[in-house]
Amino acid sequence: MKRYFAQLGRVRASVVLAALLAAVSVFSYAPATAAPPEYGQQRVIGSSASSPAGTMAVGYTLLGNKYRGDAGLGTCLRTFSGSTTVQVGDCTPGAGEFTSMRQWQAVDQGNGYVLLQNKYRADAGLGNCLRTFSGNDTVQVGDCTPAAGEYSSMRLWKAVDQGNGYVLLQNKYRADAGLGNCLRTFSGDDTVQVGDCTPAAGEYTSMRLWDDDAFATAWPSRPVTGQKRALVMATHWSDATPADPAAVQQATLGSSSPSLRTYLQEVSGGLLDLTGDTLTGIDLGPRPTTCDSTAIRSAAASAALARGYDPATYDYLMIDISATSACPWAGLGAQPGNWTISNGTGWKTWVWTHEFGHNLGFTHSDTLKACPVTGNVTQVNSSCTVSGGDDPTDTMGGGGMHLYPVDYRQFAGWIPDSQVLNVTSGGSYQLGVLGVSGTQEYRIARGDGSYLSLEYRRANPPYDDYVSTDPLVNGVIVRIVTSGSTVHNRLVDATPATSTTADAPLAAGRTLADEVADAAVSVCAVDSQGADLRVAVGSTTPPAC
């Protein structure tokens, strides 16, 4: 499981190496297909995927079931005095009862899951977490800490947005065991259990649907804003000629374009600025025969301390080493985290924008290709294929120095949620120009934890240096996104008849129908102000333009 690499704060020099050598996920730049994020990384209960475990709660609220509401029955998930039973019942307490028996809060565990805690039980000092068991479908409330022989996952839940005002509540323990994992109700009684997410004959999907009003509306995020400082180190092996330190300095902290600093200023809308110091002429010793990033970071940290620079006083550590064939990558970075290494490529700005993307929590992107086409409709279904490293608009997937996509910007805290809208009904929608004005992104839930992301960008030199006729700035870019503690993008090639993804956006006059989302998008027109869209939700036939 990927873990956060804590940003380096001011600590004593004696613990610098321990901080720098902490185990983290590391990702190199290489044109290869990247695996999608782990199960559970999606829009979930809780306000932010960046919250420390157990510290972010939405607040207490009612949790209602759709099936029960449709039937005119008591809809609220509730507890009782004197027992650990959980059922559905009236949302208004009866005589001798308490509203708090029906109030729940979600506490974000920072890993795509939450604890669901009951207020009545918490107020009484009793075990208050909604939980499952081994060997049966029972759901009760109990201690939030597992007893001997139990698992934390029995108490972990995620909410999968269904795009219609409701969510599925899925239990991690049951999912890990390959068992039915959805919280559900039944016809004819007040029982609540976990079971299959797909209804059996004679059942209803609504038995498994719960109000999304009970959950935070914020999308997962890991904000990185303000003034950050980096220690940039131009290093070399004893047998190598040092690289030009001026070129490394310019590619990272340079005040003119291109540089990582000016790139971040541009893509964040001025919300993130990167300054710092550059150390040059750092001899790391003999050239290694194997590639050991931990040893490289250790040697660099020691050399910095010898020069009187404490890496722990910086937010980021960036190391350029002499090119070595022992390391099969152009660059390497913690994901998410605060260190990057370039393999003799420190003068290339795109290496730093890519690796810094890993630091921000962006994974390697890939592309959905070869989808079937009927007339002017591209159909996203199981016939499509996946390949990696060929999204020309995403630096995390072969897009050079082009500015980060819209969902990355939202995740990093550079676009407010008010400009990222969840589409739950069909109609006409106006998509603004990325980084300029209007709604920056529309998202359509796909029912499996991912969502369709709609983005429209125009030429914006020096980084988005497209010509005015480029298909990449004359259509709507469609991606399938999964987000949680990290973000994974999958570009949808909406023009699959050609052999390139340089014309991947959905052009005016064309429609994309997604069978998983049971939704479709038509682009009616695009211009310098934005894109005019028609969207269908619950069908694959959008309204006419």
C-alpha cells in the first residue's frame, strides 16, 4: 500500500537520514503501462484523502435507505439501547428513544475508507463502529478497535457514488474475502446485513442504495499550496564530469521559462511557488554498479549536511546524478512524497514536472484505445483496450511539459470544488476553458468508483504550446479517473479510427457513450469561450444539440 512520505520539517541533523530514507512508493518515468490505483481509491466518505487517519470527520447526520423511502417506510439506519443491533426504522425517535441513535459520522482513515460511528453509542461510551463479522452476513455496532483474531477491515467502509444522489456502502473485509460486501435492506422487515451488490431475482438495487447527503461533498484532495522550498543538488560520481549546474538550476528553480518553478506557478494559478537553494559540485563517490535510490539519497543528505545545508529544513529534495546505466529510469520520485532524482537528465524541465507530479500523488496515466464506433458515436465498453504512456496532454503519460490535467489540479488544491461539478442528470452543460473561466470540469460517476472527467483546454504558451488548429484544443478531453490517496488518469481515445492519440478529444458533432456509466456526452460546439455539451445520464442518448 502506498504511504505518505511526510514533508520534511525542522528536525535535528541526527535524524535527517532516517527521514530521508523512510520507505515510500517510488515511481520512475518510463513509457510503460501503469497499474491503476488500489481498490478503494475513489470518491469516499470524508472530506479529503489527505486527512491523517482517524482525524477527519464529516459530522453526525442521518443515513437513509432508498428502498425503504420508496416504500414509505422508516429509512434511517439506527441503533438501540442495551444491544449492538443495527436496523432501519423511523428517522423520528419514539418515546424513550433518542435522535442520536440514528446519527452517524464518517471518520476518514486516509486510505480510501472510513469508520462509520454512531453518536448514541459514542455518547454512552460504548463501541460505536458499524462492523461486519467472519462467517455470516451480520452487521452490528461494536468496538472500533479489533479484538484478537479480528481485522480492522471489518469496520472499514467506502461509499461508491452512483451518480443519482445515492451511494453503495461497501465493506473492505467482505470485499477482500470475495464476499458480497454491500450494506443492504430487505422487503418485509427492518433487517440490515451485508450481501451481494447486484440484486437477485425479485430484489431491487434500491435496497443497497443510501443517501449521499450523509457524505461529504468534497472530492479527494491532497492540497499543496503556498511557498515551498526545495534543496536542489547537482551531483556527480567521482569518475564523471559534473553536469552544468546552471542548466539544472534553471530547469528546477529558474525564474524564467521553462522551469519547474514557472510551470507550477502557471498550472496552480499562482497558488504554489517553489524557491530554494542549489548545491553544485557534489561528489557522491564511486559510481555504483547497482541502482539503489536509498543509497543515493543517503549520500546526498550527508553531502548537504557537510556543506552546512540541512535537508530537513526544506519541503523537497531534488537530486541530479551523473547518468548511469545501472538505473533504468530518467527520473524517480516518491508518490506521494518529497524527493526526486534525475538520472543525468536534470537539465530537462519535463523530467521534473513529471517526477514532481508523483510527489503530488499523480500516478502514471494510460489510455483506453480501439473502442468500437457506430456512426458518430464512440462506445466505451469491454471491447476497448488499454495501453500506457501516450496521453499527449498529460506529463504523467508522455505529454512532455504540457500543463497538468484538470483533475490533478483539483486534487492538488488549485481548483475549488465549486468549479468541479458532478453531473447526475441529463441536459445542456457549458464547460469553461481550463485555467481561464467557467466550470473547469464535469464528472460523471461510473458506478465502480471511477468517473468520467470532461476537460476543455486552449493553447496557453509556453507550456500548452498548441497551434490553434490542433485537435487537442478543439475538442473535449475525456478521461476515466480514479482518485483517493493518489490519482490515476486513463485518457479515452474518442477518435479511435486513427492510429494516434493526438486527436483523442471528443470533437464537435461526435458522441461518446459509456456503458459502465450508463451515460453519454455529445459535443455540440467549441470556441474560445468553452464547449457546449449535451449529457445523458441513465441512458446513452443525449439530448439533441
